[in-house]
Amino acid sequence: MTPTTDLTLALWQTAYAADVPAALRALDDAAAQARAQGADVLVCPEMSLTGYLLGADRIAALAEPTDGPLLQAVTATARRHGIAIVAGWPSATSGRPHNAVAFVDAEGVLLNVYAKTHLFGDADRVQFTPGPALPTVFSYRGWRLGLLICYDVEFPEPVRHLALLGADVVLVPTANMREYDEAPTLLVPARACENRVYLAYTNACGREGDTNYGGLSTVAGPLGAVVAQAGRDAALSVVRLSAQALHAARQSSPLPHRRSDLY
């Protein structure tokens, strides 16, 4: 069922904060600004609550379960400003943490959690355990949503999996480096087009140690057109997703013509 009303996203492209308290203060400010501009959902970069490439020991020390103080703080922020929030953190496991993201609705209810399944590079693999399961689809304000993280979107299968489950929008917190601009400029529009979904890719910017993040946070429409794209610097991009455009794009969807008997 295609949604009947529009959904407004805010993509928060930002540099990583110096520490967790600073990250939570910045999140509170961004949530207030996004809601004031009419956003229903604020999408943050990958590992936005703690920082990303911090080393295995530091990530392990910051890891928390879903009912820990970090997500409790996100819950309070979402409720205070009346906006849903997509935020990432190291989720505690019995071994190395997962690189995880949570969707907390505007009432502070945790609706979905996903752990990154495709880890990128040695630093990612040293810090985290890959997620054990594909993402699921959940409903919010009449839209069917799915979560992925960064490198996941560079593989066709995760987005296709969500599309086959009925997703209307795929939300992708990311921390993509400048040397990999093909992800936001080529792959994000392609994934949206081939699956007839909106795809919202929120990247970090600035530096974290020796790593230079590329920005270019992008929303691609269900025919692959770039609806919005940030530059290299910090930005809050507020984008309305059109239910009518989604419905129209799906009239030419290739998904019903898949040869699932062959693959």
C-alpha cells in the first residue's frame, strides 16, 4: 500500500563531536531546528552518538545495550521536540559491539534497530562484529521504512530485500570518505531507481583523526532523480517525500517482472 500523505525528512550532515555529552547536545539542537522546519524524522550520520573510527578499545568502552543511557537520551530528545530520530551507536554484544542504528519515534518509542551487516575496511572490522540479520521494515506515519548503514547500500541485495518487503523509504546513516563519492553520486540514485523507493543517505563531514568525511548527503527519488544533495560542509537538509511521486513511479516498477524462478 503506497502512503497517502507526504513525509518530511531532515538529513543532519555534521562532523563528529569531541565526546558523548557534546554529541547529545548537538543532537538536541539539530532536533529542535529540524522540527522547527517541519521535519517528521531527523536522520543522523553513522555512529553519531559516539564517533566512529575511535579504535576497538574505545568503541568497546562506549558500547551499550538498547536500553542504555545513550538511547534513553535519544528517546528524551525525540519526545522533547516531537520528532523521530535515527541515530547510531556501538550496540553491546557478548563480543565486539555491533555498529547499530535505532529509529525512535516522536513519542520516544523505539520502533526499529538494525546492525550493519557489511563492514568496510580493517578499522570497521577490528571495531565491530557484523550484524547477524537482514533489516526489517516498519511503519511510521503511513510510510514503510527500512534502515541500512553506510557500506550496506553499496550492495544491491540489502536494498532489494527491503523493497521486496514493501519499503517506501530506505534510511542510510553513513560515514563515507571523500575518496568514495561514487556512493552518493552513482549508487544511491541507482538503488532508489531500481527498487522504486526513496533513499536518504546522511553522511558525516569534517575530519575524525586522519579520516576526511565527504558529506554529499543525498536524497534520491524513486526514479533515481536526486531530490536534494548537500555540499561538503555541515548542513541540515529538509526534504519532503512525495507520496504522489512514489505512487506514480511504481506504475513502471520492474519488480513484478523479476525472474525469481531463475535467481
